[in-house]
Amino acid sequence: MFCAECGQPATDGQKFCTRCGSPLASVGAAPDAATMATPPPLPSDPGRGGLDPTDVYASFARRFFAVLIDHVLLFAVAVAMALAMGGAQDRSRFFSLGWIILVWLYFALMESSTRQATIGKRALGIKVCTTDGQRISFGRATGRFFGRWLSSLLLYIGYLMAAFTRRRQALHDLIADTLVVREAADAEDVRTAIAPRGGAGAVVTIVVVVFVMLFGIGMLAAIAIPAYQDYTIRAQVTEGLMAANALKQPIADRLAGGTPPTEISSETIDAPLPALRYVDAVRVENAAILLRYGEGAHRAIAGKTLLLVPALGDGDVFWICGRGDAPARFEPVMPNYARYTSIEPKYLPSVCR
């Protein structure tokens, strides 16, 4: 028997320790030497995966810049794909549906892959996993992706939750029951992870990120609004060009039949025109088609004109738009035709400039 306080040997029936005087009511066996030499593990000791348990979860800043990298890459790919498409209708269809499919497959396939991370997350050294540290399935990755839509509502508060929740989970992480952790973390690290404490660092990070977001939104708006306005004006110009198509063939037939251009006018051409919203006058003079845009059009083209002139060569007819040029073997039926187009070149199709 030994004293529980100082380890002094004691005999059976002894009530007090002869060395320290402590009562021997709680006597017990001497502590094991190996146990005394090995201190209990501290909460900050690394687990089997080698990471500090307080540094397993991905920080809000890492997550933010990873998403930023991913969206820059996706936007570049989307623009390249849109430019490779032929008409404006195909591009519009792509951005209405194709963009969603592209982004969904990118995030769902890469986050459910063996790397468990998109290109942006890999660049920042983080990955997505289940709450017990396992790789997520494609179905769960899909649910997590569409959960991001909810995180985007109310000024992206769902994303900002990653700076305050116990395990740095955004709203879509809570919906899909997932975590975003350091790339080096294994299942044991995730299971033994200690939730980080909030502090001034998180607040500063949020302020910086919100400022960057607002600055970025402002920059995008400064670029996108004028670009969208130009696109709208060009679409209105296109209405007039589509209306002129109904007149081109009758005029070309007259010219091919030998009718002089001076005898071809609105009075001699009978072709139905579609209902027009932005064009208030379509006239044919000397075989040329003059379009005038009315008050319903944007003020940049309201009251402005666009002329389409036929050019003859070897029995063929080539139509010149605005300030465009005719091929070498074609001769325009009207000299100095470019002066009749008053719309700014940037609002015209490239062939009309």
C-alpha cells in the first residue's frame, strides 16, 4: 500500500502517512511509471492527420477567394463559348440555360471527385467533405450547389455565415451537411477538429470582403450598363434591317430585269412590311432603301437614318449597308451613298461601318 499524496509505503492498518501525515483512507496502488512520464494530450496537439485541431476548417477568406477564382474562370469559358456561337439568339439561349448547366457540372463534378475541390479551392488549399470527413457524392454536391442559390439571397448573408458558424459552415453547407476544410485534413482530423473562436479577425475579414464585393459590383455595373445599352440600340437597328429584307428581292428583280434605278421607288415596289416599333419610315428612292428611326427608338438613334444601296456587277446584285464597301467588281447605283447614314458606327453591324 502507498500514500496517495507522496507515495510513501504504508502497512496494513496504518491510518496516517509517516512522511507527510496525510490520512490513508484513500490509499491505492502506486502510479505507473509510464503513465507519470506521459502527460495527457493537450487539445492543441495534432491528430493522426497531422493538422492542428484548431486549424482544420477553411477560413472565410480562403473560401471567398476560391469562389472568386472559380467564377472568373467560368466567366472566361462562358464568354469564349458564346463568341464561338453564330447568332445572337444562340448566345441568348446559352446564357439563359447553358450557363446554369456549365456552373452546376463544374462544381458538382469537381467537388465530388477524388480531389474534392474545384480549381479555386485547390489553389487555396481547401476541399469539401462530409461532416465526418468523407468524400461527398455527386448527388450531395448537386444539392450543395443549388443550396448556394439560397445563400445568395439577402445580400449573400448565407455565404457570410461561414465567418460566424461554429464549424465555419455557410448556409448551403448546413443544407447539404458538408464542411470545407484544409486540403491536408483527413477523416481523423475532421472528427477531432476544434471549432475556432470568433473574434475581431472575422469582423475585419467580412468588412474587407464586403468592400471588395461592392467595389467589384460597381466596376461590373460601370462596364455592363453601357455595354447593355449599346446592345439594346443595336437590336433596335436590326429591326430596320429585317424590314428592309422584304424590299431587297423585289428591287433586285427589277434591276436584273433591266429597270433603271431611277425608276424604282416606293410607288413602284409593293411589298408588305412587318409591324415596326422603332422605325417610323421605310422609303425606296432610286433603288436604295432608306430607314428612319422614330421616337420609339433610343435617343441615340431617334431621328437618324440608315441607307442600303444595291451595287451591280456581272448581272448580280450586292447590297451595301450604311458606310460599308462593295466588292471590287460591283458598282453602287448611287454615288456618295455613305453620307445618307447618320447613325453612329458603333451602333451598326460591322458590315455597315
